[in-house]
Amino acid sequence: MGGNSRTTFAKRQKERARQEKQAEKAQRKAERKTQQKDQVPSAPAENPVVTYDEEGNPEGLSFHDF
């Protein structure tokens, strides 16, 4: 029966370490969230340039226009 208490103690230590790691992760996540909230939103992108073909019809926009 002496070996049982040792494994229980090891399990308890392992579980406590897991909980501490989880709490640290949650704290870091909360800090990132508040930092993102505090950041000033960037200026909106400029309007894309619309080009026209020979007939005067607007051409489609490509991926690089945004």
C-alpha cells in the first residue's frame, strides 16, 4: 500500500501543474484581448481604383486592388 500514496501524490502534483499552466494561458489571453481593445483602429483602406475598358465599361477588380 506504500506505493499507492506516492502515485496519488504524483498525480496531484501533475494536476496542479496543469491547472497553473491553464491559468497562465488564460491570463495571457486576457492581456492580449485588452491590448487589442486598446489599440487604435487602423485607417480604412483607400477606395480601389476602377479602370475602364475601350467601351467604357468598368473592368473587374483583382485581388491586389484590395
